[in-house]
Amino acid sequence: MRRWIEANAWTLGLAVLLAVLLLATKVIQPGFGATGLDSLARAALPFALATVGMAVVVIAGGIDLSVAAMMAVASVTGAVLMAGAGDGQALLAVIAVLALGIAMGTVNGVLIVVTRVPDIVVTLAMLFVWQGVALLILNAPGGGAAPWLRAMSAGGVALPGLPQGLTDWLPRGVVFLAVVTALIWVPIRRSKLGLRLYAIGSDPLAAFRSGVPVGQTRIAAYAICGLFAALGGLSVTMSTGIGEPIPGPYLLASVAAVVLGGVVLGGGRGGILGPILAVFILRTVRMDLTMLSVDPNVAAIIEGTIMVAVVMFGAILATRGRKA
Amino acid sequence: MTAMTEAPSALTRLGRLMADNPLLPLTLLLFLLIGVLAVMNPAILSLFWAGNTIKIAIPLAMLAACQTLTMLTGGIDLSVGTVATITAFMTATLAPLTGVPPAIAVALACAVLVGLVNGFGVAICRVHPLIMTLGTALIATGCLLVYQRYVIATGVLIPDFLIWLGTGRSLGLPNSLALFVPFAILIIWAQRRSGFGRLLYAIGANEEAARLSGVRVWQVHLTLYTLSSLIAGVTGMLYLGQIKTASLSLALPLDLPSVAAAVIGGTSIFGGRGGYGGTILGALILTVLTTMLTLLQIPEGGRRILFGLIILAVTALFIRLTERS
Amino acid sequence: MPDSADAVLDAKGVAKRFGAVQALRDASLQVGRGQVVALMGANGAGKSTFVKILTGVLRPDSGHVKIKGRESTVASPAGARAWGLVPVYQEPSLIPDLSVADNLRLGDTAMEPFRHWVAELGLPDLQPDAMIRSLPLASLRIVDLARALAMEPDVLLLDELTAALPTDLVARVLKVVRAQADAGRSVIYVSHRFTEIAAICDRATVLRDGLTVGDLAIEPGIEERIVEMMLGGAVAAAVTEARPGRPVASGTPRLRVRGLRTGTRLTDVSFDLHKGEVLGVVALEGQGQDELFNVLAGNRRASAGTVEVDGRPKAFSHPADAIAAGLTLVPGDRAHALLMSRSVRENIAVPLIARIRNWGAVPMREEAAKVATAVETLQIDTRAQGEVRRLSGGNQQKVTIARWIANGVQTLLLFDPTRGIDIRTKRQIYALVRDLADQGAAVLFYTSELAEIRLACDRAVVIFNGRVVDVIDAAEADESTLMRAAYGLSERAPA
């Protein structure tokens, strides 16, 4: 038990911090309740999904600067395919978008492994490529989303046997995030692939010597990131009902949340839960600033400053780690 | 066992030629593109067109100077578009309130501040320059939006000399050359003949070796990113004179092309190689290429894809070539 | 020697070249069933390249490796394992951020035999859920070895396995390794330690300059013959032009080092280096010499001990501090020292522009003069001016030295400056080092080529296990004396 707490001290600390922040929100705004939680979850959903994707790549020792651009591609593709489509067709569209996400991530990974150009340069170039693709698909925000999809992230969950007063407090956005992440990440984490992802991030040479196919594992990491980016893009379409071709501020936010969530830039350490909690912390700070009727632009500055400070702090830690 | 000296392959020799004289193939490429343009639309070529192309290329080439200098050390500065936008917007909006010289001074001070923050993050905290400059760009944009809410009512004044510089022509040549030619000469001189310029190459070629030779690398980084922001700020003012509107996204579309111009110009994104001469040609090539894409009615999305692929392909080619030799 | 037909592993005529360096010319190795064969060689003889080829990390340019009679097609460590060849490398190949159990899972190794071997090797208390990062280096070695044993290999390749182990664990490891061989498996044992080789090996294969020069049965007194073989003809043909003896300068030494310690390897080193003296440093690989030079050059901090320059205590936090105190380093790896993509002139001139006050216009004429003097002093072939990467190894090395000549030398720290360069350049470097000393410079000269001590130095300190074990005058520094001292075989008491 003690060892478990020690190993997860950072994540537990984040959970406590989030709880404190939510309490503070309640103090600031006594009316904060189920609806507030729901909108928080909906706002956090795309950030959280982008962050999970980024976390997987960072754990494997890389970085993906194209995550926000891939989200834009997924968002517009989904919106275009779903515009005016029936429920069944919309389901096919969702599947197609997820496949597209995996394909985009695989392209990133293959380019990194084959060209041997550093990940940061490849994904920077691909950031522009995916931005361009999104713009070609949809020049301005538009398209549509199937109503059932839109319903998935809004409102409380109806669980049989529980009074609605209670289930209202469990936002669908959170449930959606939990289910999706659990369905994708938990099996990977438990499998050999999960070990390999951590292995190539922790020490690529030792991994190679232990028989890990380093290149393939790296490609897999980017493919997973692409899948989560597609989910993130869909979640944008889910909450707005349209496709958004201009990438949102997800890149820096996801890097900051990954660092704040206890994943070391450089790879090998950390998990998925910490970064997700970090996303909610950052979103709650933003929400509190809004509630304190801080100018939204000032709030954006504060948020950006927090994120940059977190990344700076993380970089200092990473440099220390290398020296030790 | 005898040592066989491998005969250099044609590709290796081409690579060496490119590495030694990047200006030669670039000039050829530029004229090739102009030739293609002439075939596509013979009416377009004229002295006026040439002057116009140079005029459009100059702000791009100046922002690409920031990328060239930072890329020589293996870095990058993605905040230049934002910084240029901020200085332009602040100059135009402060000028009616304070007069032109104080407005310019305040705007440039803001640019320097962004540069110092970038430099601090890169030099002291060792954040990757790409992440750091993206982050400061985000914060700076937020600050600009806040600032804009308080000055929106005061009106806009674009100083006359900036308009003269940005849009005027003398003897058929754009006046912006009056700023650009000395600027380019200074940069090209500094990169070879000043201690600071040499250190940029040294750090990019081998940071560890530079450190072992007694270079305090953080001093160079801090100075470099501050200088980069300052150049971006000056560019913003020139661009303001050219575009003649103060917008909140004025120079943002130049971010990506500025990186592409430096990469096409033969500056290695890994540092240690390249120079500003190639970058100027790169900016001209991109400007001609953009004209061509416009003629072909390629949309903005296609342009971005093309630029991204160019950066990737040139970098990958570069790795291949240097690994062989 | 077993008939190569029954050898479990049979490598013949293996050659490998890296650029201008011929790392292996004609290396061979036969290992019979149930044998422990030591693979020996002085620094730079090609051992590590040979090990990498055997385990599939590198591909040989020519020659062949047969395992169990079949031509080996091993292309990776994982592939080697499928052939029954399991290596244990010098640096543990375990993932720091995974637990012991996860590391086993990663390599498909069964837990039960692993536990058996860990207990057998003296770590019965090892927790399978312990993070690798949290384990001490000695335990990692044991874990790595136990994992290899659990794979039940036909051939076990152990590379400097005992280097970080305490004595009690060494004894257990040796017992287990020997028992493996007695049970019919084969072991390749790469080591510098004669006592261990005498204890468990059947034969020793000796490499020198990329050639297999001998394959001997281990018997009492074999050490001397192995030492001779590792040195080869060099002893007979020892260049006679030894540095004329000079009286050791008295007074305050230029550099005084006392009780220096850093990291795990450098534990306690003390010596004096005087003005006008060339002090050799002799050590096998990994005895702490890298750390010593890094501390003196300001590239690493000492955890204990003092460094005095001209009688004043100094602590360097950056190479610039060391340079300001006159201590200038020529690192062992030229790749760390050179701006490969820049010109000779720019390389030499870096220290001249390092400080902020020199960031302005470069005084081109003055710089050209300084660089020209340095180029002339070192006789650098400047035909390929454009990029240093196109120079020969010897000329590259001269450029790294020239960097410090251009501004005058006070104390020069040379780390293996002649590694992999031609004999003519080597001679020029010896002459240069002597000239510099004659002009009043102090030189600390680490070399992996023992013959050089006599040619370039006045005295030599011998470092073994992170401490100075001997000080030898150049006049007495013939190679076998140095080699014995470096292997800890010397009977002389440390001075």
C-alpha cells in the first residue's frame, strides 16, 4: 500500500488539487452544480483526448506537434461526412474518422522512422500538412453532427437503479472520456505493446537489446496518438455540431498537461491518469477565472503563463534528470 | 588488407556542391520558376512585377532572418509572426496618442520583452525552442487582445515614413530596399565576421564542443532570441507600412513561410550550416511560387501542404546527403 | 584448441572498418562445448567491435561467424538469442523505468528459472516489482546475468561482467559461470582481470590491433605470456627515442590534485603536475580517467577533493572557468571537440570569440595570424579547408590541439590524443608535447597506448579502480611494467 501511494504520489496530489479547485469553485459560485460540472467536462473533453494522445507519444520518448492539426482534420472530416446523414451513416462516418486518425498517426510515425528526421521536425512539417488538409476539406467552419453523437457528451448519464439527482452529477463527457480511454489504453497498457512503449521511451538501446522492435513500436505510439487526436476532433464536432478547420489551442495545452501530469519529457515515466487530471485542473482554473469575471483574454494570458511555466519547470527537471 | 577509397557517388558530389555553394542551385531554381511563370502567363513579367515581387519578399526575408539565425544554433522562433503583428498593431494604435517616436519605442520594447522571455526559457530552462516560442506567442497574443480592448476607440495612425518605406517606389525599385539592403549586408557580415555570428554556427555545429571551448551557451541563446524578436518587431513596422491596416493577425500568415524560406535557402534546421544569402533567395523563390500557386488557383490549404512537404523533404534530403559524406 | 568443426561458436577472418579506422582486420574465435574462453586485448584492440559483431549489433565487412555449425544470420540481439547466443553487456540492458518482472516479460523470460538464478547469484531478496531505476548497479548486473541464464543459452557472452561487483558477488558469479560450463554450456568471457580468468577460463583468445594473435590454454604463469601477446612486437621494436630525463621541478606545482572523487568510478586521485612537465596517466578503460579529465576541464563537478592551480584552490562550474585558469582540454572523442561542418579556421578560432567582449567584429588579420601560427606549429594539412569532417583523423586531432595553441598554452589536458591516427602524426604530437613542456607548459597526457608514455612523458601515474596505484618514471616505463601496473599486477607500493 505504501509503495503504491509512493509510486502514485504525483497523481494523488493532482487529484487532491483538483478537488480543492472544485471546492473553491463552489465557494466562488455557490450556484455551481451539475450543470457547471457538465459544461466543464464538455470543455475539457477535446483537451483531455489530445493530452492522452500526446502522453502516449511522450511516454514512448517522442513528441507530436501535429496533434491539434490532426484533430482539425478529424473534426472537419466527421462534420462533412455526417452533414445530412442518417444515424447509421453517421456511425460509419465515425468509424471512418477513427481509421483516418490511425492512418494520420501512422504516416507521422513512418516518416519519423524512415526518414530519420527528428520527431519534432517531422511533426512540425506534418502540422502544416494536416492544417492544409483540413482547410482543403472544409474552408470555413461547417458541416454537421449526428444528434446521437452530440448527445453523448452533453448532460448527465442515466444509470438504471440510481436516482437521477445523483447521476446528474456524473457528466457524460467524463463517462465518455473514461470509457474511450479505458477501451483503448487499458488493453494496450496491459499488453506487450504497453511495455514496449515505456521501454523505448526509457532507454531505446536497452530496449533494442531486450529484443524490442524499436521502429515498429514508435510507429504504434504515433498511430495511437492519431487515434486519440481523431477522437478529440470528433469531440469538438460533438460539442459544437460543426467541423472546425482551424486547429484549436490544443498543442501547447496538451504538452503542458502532459508535463503537469507527471509524464517526463524524454520518455519512459508517467501514466495517462495524471495528464487527464492535469487537463481538468487547467480547465477548472480557466472556469474559475471566468466566474471571477476576469476578462476572457486576461484569463487566456494567465492560462498560457501557467502552461509555459509548467513546461519550463518540466524542462528544468528533465535537464536535472539527464545530469544525474 | 588495402584501404579502398570509395569513389564519391554522383549524389554525394551533388550534396557537396549544394553544401559548398547553396546559392548556385537556388539561383537556378529561381530563374527556372520565373521561366515557368513566363510560360504560364507571358503578360505577367515586367519590371513592375519584379519590383512588386521584391517588395512582397522583403518582410518575408526579414522574418526568415530570425529563423536563419535561430536555426543556425539548431533552434527555431515561431513567435516572429506574433511579435511582428504586435509591434505593428501597437505602433499604429499608440501613434495617435503619444506621437510616433514613443509609439515605436514602446512597440519595440514589447518585442524585446518577448525575446527575453523566449531566451530565458531556451537558455536557462532549456525548453525546446519550438515549444517555448509557441508558448510565448500564445501569451503575447492574449496580451494583444487585452490591449486591443482598451485602445480600440482611439483610432489608428500609420506613420507616413512607414507607408513611404512599405509601398513607395524610387527609380522603379521599392523603397523598402532602403531598409533591407543595409539589414541584409549587416546580417551577412555578422554571420561570418562577428564573434557572435561565428558562435551561432559553432553552437549549431556542436554545442558540446563550443561549451568545452569556453562558450557560455546560455549567453548566446539569450542574446539570439532577443535579437530575433527585435528583428521581427522592425519587420512588423515595415509590414504595417506595406499593408496599411492594423490587424490582429497581420503577420501571422508569414510564420510558416519564414521557416520554409530559411530551409529552402539551405540553412539546416539542425544547425551549423547555411546562411542568410540563401534565405533571401529562398524568400524570393517562395514569393514566386506563391504567385504561381495563385495563378493555378491552388487554395490556401494546398499551399500549406506544399510548404510542409517542402520542409520535410529538404530536411530528409539533407540528412541523407550529410550521412553519406 | 577445439577442432573448429565441433566448435559451438566459430568466428573466422572477421574484419570491420569504420571510416578511416580499421577496427578489426582478422579476428577469430572458437568456443567449444563446455568451455569458458576469455577474450582479451588491450584498449583499442577491437574487443568491443568483435563483441558487437558476434551479437549482431554490427555486420562484419568480411569473414564469417558460425554458430553450432551453421552460418550465423544474426542481425540483432533478439536474433542472437534465437540462435542460442545470449550476451550480457557492460552496461545493463534493462529498462530503467520498468520493474524487474516487466523487464522479464518484455524479453519473454520465464520467472521461475530467473528467481532460481537470482538466488543462486546471491540476491535472494530481490523483489520482482522493484523498479530497475531504484536498484544499485551491482544488483542490475546480477539481474541481467540471471535473466541471461534463465534463457538457457548455448553460448553466454559476458562483457566485463564483474567490473561493478563487490568481491563476495564476484565469487558467486564466477562459481555459477564455471558451473554453466561444467554443465556443457559455453561461455565467452571478456575481461581485464587475470585472477578471474585464471579461476574459471579454459582458454584465452588474445586480440591485438584487430587481429587474433593467440589462443592459449590457461595454466599457471600464463599472465606474462598474455601481457606479451597483447603488447606484441611493440616491446621489441620500442622506439628508443625516449624523452630525455628532466629533473622534476620543485616549488609550487602548476596543478595539484588531492583526493579527487566524482561519480562511482573516480574515488581518490592525488598528484602534482609541474611547469615544464609531461605527466602521463595510465589506466585501463573505465578506471576513472574520463571523470578525472572532465573535472579538471570544468565539465563535471567533483564530489570531494581539491584542485589547486599555481597554489590557489579552484572549483570550476563551467569549462570557461577552467580555461580562464589556464586548463585546456583536448577530449578523447574528436566528435565532442570539433565543429565538423565548419572550417579549420573557425574551429581553431572558437576560444578566441567565446567571451562576450569578443562577440563584436572579429579582428580578421590578427585571427588569421594566430591561426596560421597554430597551423604551422602543428603542420596541419589545410588542403581541405572547407569542412573539418573531410580531414583525416590525424589532421582533425591536430585541429583540436591547435585550438589551444593559438592563444598560448599553460596547462594542456590531453585525453588519448593519438587514438586511431597514423604514426607520422603521432610522432608530431609527441614532439609538440615536448616542445610545449620545454617552453614552460604543463601537460597531463592520458594514453591508451602504453609505449607513448616513454616517448612523450616525464613520469606517469597509474590509476586502477579510481585511485592512483603507482607512479613510474619514464625511464622505467617500459610497456610490460606499465601493463602489469595497469592490471593491478604490480608489486610496487603506491608512491
